[in-house]
Amino acid sequence: MKLHLNTDVNQLLFTGYGGDHVLVNGRRHEASLLLTARGIEIAPWAGLGFDALTAAHFEWAARPELDILLLGTGSRLRFPHPSLTRALVDARIGLEVMDIGALCRTYNILATEGRSVGAAVLIEPAG
């Protein structure tokens, strides 16, 4: 699916997504990533499935500039155990879990509003 918004051309936003990728400003990414106003980073959970997420992954994602972290869990909604997300609670960062389509749409809205938001995308390996 393709997404379109009128916004600052320098702002990084999701412009599309599929089961095995996301598009950020038209550029295809097939590995799990973290998107914030500061840029795109390949996530340490790249190449891993949902069940392989650890507390260390959420510690890595707990950025001081974020007020909220959106976690996209692929094509279906799955919630990580609260013990894994403790670093976000300690950093006073809200967590919203959603499928990848909802993550892309929600991130774009919040980012264009100037909110301090991050999008943690989980793209699971095929098979």
C-alpha cells in the first residue's frame, strides 16, 4: 500500500509498506528498523522473529528524545511481555503496539504534528 502526505520534503515519513518491507520517502527497507526525526537505524532485532525480542532490544530503542515508541509487529498484532519493555517505562516513554500498516499511518500523523515519536518496525524473516 502507498501512503501520501503533503509535508516538509526533508522529513522522513513512511510512503508505503508490505509484508516484507517498508518504504521511507520512497526508499525500500527490508530489514527491521527504528525511524525517528533523527533518521533511520537498522534495529538490533533485524533478521529475528517476534519471539526473539529481548529486554536489550527495548533498552536500545529507549531514546531520550522520544515521548512515544510505536512498535509494528508485522501483519498481525502481538504484544511483548511487560518485562521486556521495562526500559521504556523507566525512561517514561509510552509504548503503542500495532500492525505495520497502522504503525506507518500513526507515525506519519504524529511526526507531521511535531511529536517526539519513534517507529520500531519488526520485519520478520520469511519462512
